[in-house]
Amino acid sequence: MKTTKNPWTEYWQRGAKASFLDEKSRLQAYQMRKFWFERFDEAEIKQPIVDIGTGNGAVVQWLTEYSEEKGKKLDVHGIDSAEINPPNKELKLSGNTPYETFKLPSNKKVGMFVSHYGLEYGDMAEGLKNLHTQLKRGGVLIALVHSETSVIYKKSQAIYDLIPSAIKHLKKSVAPLQDALLKHGPNNLPRSALQAQQALNQFARKYERNPAFHAMNFVPATKHVLQAAAKGNEVESRQVYAGYLNSINAHKARTQTLLKAVEQLSGIEETKKQFENAGFKNVVIQEVEFPESGVFGHCIQASK
């Protein structure tokens, strides 16, 4: 029995639409949707189609839109090992369903597997063998996977490297300053609190030009905590502090899974071997680069 909770469960439960895409990533979302439309235009589509590591179903949603646009009836399912909470309840999605052991009901075979940053999060040695078994003869697999050269990997690595310092400053500088503000008010701070304030300012100045530091929202979050404390709003100040610390730790846990996932892929040749060892044929791996936004990983295509 697994005792560790999937670090993505909380993320999907909050209703997130996709991983690595937020409201600010409209361009990437457009490019990724276009990427899948192009793959489907090229592919000989066999049904049913199963999306691995579906999260809250972004790819299933895109492929549903594709089928409507092209006037094709597509039978698309999505599976994820985390517990999910899709905003669109009409999509056929199943959480708590690892692809390493996945089977369609009544032992039906799958015509096509797709995956958008999903395959590499599972146990690929075990999982690929199972996918090969579950695939119809002549069926295909198309996966977009992370790579060390990708924008997402580099950004995530940079944030991951900064997280320990941010947590240290939250505990050693922000928390004591928060306590002092609540106890003494902003105009009567003891020396230790002023030193904590100084350490905090130095930390923020050191990284003020660092995009990863800005992506962490450290400054706005700590400002909120300390301004609420200075006004004597203890409940608000403590809630924001706890919420931010929790979100940083959750982000760290998710990023850890990404870094491990890339490690598991360990280069194009190794990845190709993993697929061939599981029985796949015609394995082609190409770098995926979007204009304006850079490299987004590798596209793997293989067949049975």
C-alpha cells in the first residue's frame, strides 16, 4: 500500500486546468493545442484513444475540440495516477489509475495512446510494457515529454534551487518579524526584529533581478503577511503565512517529480532503447520547439 500521497493530487483537486500552464501562458496553451491538432492531422487514428497522465483533461478537451472541428467522432479517455477534479465533467477521465496497471474494461484494446508530460512520471520500465500489451496491433503512441533543454525544465530547476533559501528566510526572518509586529506594533520593534527585517531586505535585493525568484511570489506574499501583522490582523497574517509556506512546499514536491521524470528519460538514445525493450517499433524522437517560446521537450512516436 502506498503511504505517500501523490503531490499532484492537491493541484488537480483545486481545479487546475493543466500543468505548467497558468492564466499567463495563453501563448503556450495555444501552441500546445496546435501541436496536438497537427499530430492528429498526421496520424492514422485508431480508437479508442487514451491520454496518460491526463490531469484535469486538457489534452482530452483539445482532442474533443479537434473531433468537433473535423467532424470526426473520437472516443477519447484520460487516466491519471493522482486524484483529479476536472472542470469539464463531460470528459471521460479516471483518477487513481496508474498506467503501469491500466486496462480497458472487458479487456478491449487501445487504438492509440497519447501523453502530454505524463509517461515520464510513472515507472516507464513497467509502464511501457503494459502499454504495449494494451495496444492493438498497428496501434500508435504519441507522447510529449520533458527534456533538460526545455524551458519548463530550466525554469523549474531554477525555482527548485531557490526554494530552500526562501523557506529558511520565511522561518528565520519573516516569522520572528511577524511575531514582533503583532506583539509590539510597527513603531516599537526590538533589535532582533530589525535584524530580521534587514536579513529579509538583503535576501530580496540579492534576487530582485532573478526571474525564478519573481515566479515564486515571495515578495508580495511576505509583504501581505507583514502588513497584516503591522495592522494587528493576526488571523489574516497567520493564514497568509501558512498558506504561502504550504504552497512553496507543495511546489517543491511537484518539481521533485518533474526533475526525477527527466532523469528517468536520460537522453534520446536511452529513451529509444526503453521503448524498444518494451516491444515498440518505429520509435522516432524529435525535439519540440515553439516559435516565440522555445524548446518544450521531445515528441516520441512509436507503434506496435
